[in-house]
Amino acid sequence: MYSADQIFRGLFNPSLATREFKKQINIRLPHDFGVQGSYYTGNIGDRALGELFKKQLQQEGYRTKLFGMRVRDSNAPNRVLGGGGVLHDWYSMDQLERRLGYVSGGENGYIVGVGVPGFRSPDAKKLIANTLPDLELITVRDKRSKQNIKSICDVDVTVTACPAFLYEDPSVETKEKTGINFRPWFDEGEKSEKVLKEYFEYNDLTKASKSYIENARNICQKVDDPIFIPFHYKDEEFAKKYLDIPTLDYKFSVQKTLQRVSRVNRMVTMRYHSLIFAAICNKPILALGYAPKVTELTKQMKIPVYKPHKPISIQFSQVSNLDSIRSSAQENFNRLFEMTN
């Protein structure tokens, strides 16, 4: 049933009512697997994960539906928390409660290929300790994520790799250009100073922001034929505000973005999935590790990484172990299907 508030908002915004109606239908229609993640926020990397999970499950014959991070329930006996850095309480307990409430609310619950930035509050740690032991499967995308779980509860956790590595290079015609992806820098309105210090490891926010923008401009001046490839609409806004280089229009399309990366001959990457897309397309990479998750990823790839607000050596590195990483990414689904077949 709709709440009075939902009905009121729908009367004055028909498109909102239509979206809400479709969401409620999706939740209630019979389906074998429900997969929850941040698939509708405009982030290309998260969207890539959602599309991949749906494809993999449907290929096995399962009726599958994707749900955004606000969905708390669905008519699915099998529930998956699928990919992304989703297990944390850095911004609020509400997000963590919704995610764990969803994945544990069906007959079978699976956490697959996720990142675990960590947990700050005693309530979050208690929720993790009470929920995870009852799930059928937990795979995480790096060793740091496993350590963050194991420090709280003794459950079976398998380290794999991000499922997005299973995408293929579209192999479009390459042009002599340097692809650039920077994400916007943080501001005090976006994340608290405490989170920036404890998780993102930045002490002086104003100084770090100034140094980052200077580094971004310096890189764009020194590389050959730079072209900006946005992975979020905010990336495009940042590039047009601070960088004097050609900037592609943001498109909420995984395949379009992957083609754009395939078309350049090397990549400067900052976002987590811009780094993955560059590796998939076999591009030499200059990786900027704005967060611990990116540093963990470069460890898997065995390439150098630079803090975006520290001195940067403009040298590009090739990923040599992509086949091994892709096998590890496939392990997410091998284990899932072993549990369900």
C-alpha cells in the first residue's frame, strides 16, 4: 500500500507516481533473484555492476530484478548485495541497515564481490556480527575488505576481484589521445572532516583540494592530446570548471563509456571503475588513489599508484596479470552458482 505522503506527492508529480508504481510492481512480481546496489545514482561503475549481475544470473535461467539502495524488501527468495563499496557506516547507519535488512530478508542471502570500507560505530559492528553469520556466501573484492569483516566476526569470507572485470574490451579503433578521468574533490558539505581523516586519510582538506586541482591541471598540460571521459555527471562539471581540455558529454551508458576508454591509447584514472575499464581495454595507466579502495585495486594489478594531492610522476604502467584478475572476478559467480544449483 502507498503511504499518504506518496499519494500526495504523486498527485502533483505524475512522473514520480509512475516511477513509484513501477518500483512497487518490480518488488512484488515473482522473481528468483533480487540484486541490490547503487545502480541508479548516475555512477557508471555501479551501473556496470548491476547490468553484469543481471546478465550473469539470467544466463543461468534465473528471473532477476535489480533494485536501488533504498529498497528494503522484494518478492525474491534469493537476495544478493551485489558489488560496490557497500558495507560501511561512514555516512549513516541507515544505509547499512537497509542493505543488510534486504539481503537477510529472504530465504537465502548472498554478499558478492563487495568492498568493505569499515565500520565506525558499535551499532554497526553489532549489526555486522549478528547478520553476516546467517548468510550463505560472502565474497569481497580485496584483502582489506576481508580484514574489516574478520576483525568483527569469524565468518567465511573469500577474497575475489571486482565483478566488473568480466566486461570485454569493445576493441574500437584507437586514436592517439590520453583519456583523463578525475572525480570532483571533496568538500565539507559532502563528507565530514572526521571521515576524510579516518577513512580517506586527508588531514588538511583545503590544502589537499588546492594541491589536487594543481596536479590535475599539470597532468593535463603534460600528457599528449588529453580528452576527459566522465564516469559521473559530476565529473563533467568538475572538468569544465577546472580543466582547459576537451571534455566528452556525460552519458549514463556502460557500453558508451567502455568504448570511449577503448578508443584512447592510454588512461589517467582516478575513479575505481575508470581504472578497471582501462585495464579491461589493455591501456597503459597512470593511477591516482584518492581512497584506500583504489590503492587496494592497484595492488591487485601490480602497478604504481599516486596520492592525487601529493607529487605525481607522470609515468604509465601496463597491467600484466589481467587474466588472473578476471579469473578471480569470475569466482564470485562460480561460488554463487555452486550455492544455488
